[in-house]
Amino acid sequence: MIVKCAVACHNASGDPDFFFVKIKCTEEEYQEGTHYEFARAIAKEMGYEGEFVVFDESDGPNWLFTRFYWEKAQVR
């Protein structure tokens, strides 16, 4: 399955930002919350910093997920 995730964090300039990614995971990984760990690790790998707060499409604020153009997001 593929789950849309938004990570609240800081960019390389130290400014508050969001990192958007689509996580490929199994149903079991999703149920265990492993997709959150994957999203945090990828954000860190991409140069984002700080405390990472991850939302997925089922628990995040709707406005956040409807305003991003998801076709541009990586699937990891």
C-alpha cells in the first residue's frame, strides 16, 4: 500500500517547513506505525532537521493533504 505522509520539521535554513512523501509499506507496517518511522528517516536523509512530527492522510489535518500536489511527491 502507499500512504501519503506530511512531516512537520525545519528545512536546511532552519525555517519551519513541511516535507511530503508517499510511503510504500505493508498493511502490517501501517498498523504498527512503521510508516511514520520511514517518513522521519527519509526527511532526515533529505536534509530536514529538528523534531519531526509525522501525519498520514488518515490522521492529519485535511487542509494539509488537499493543498499539496501529490503527483510530485516521491514514493519511497
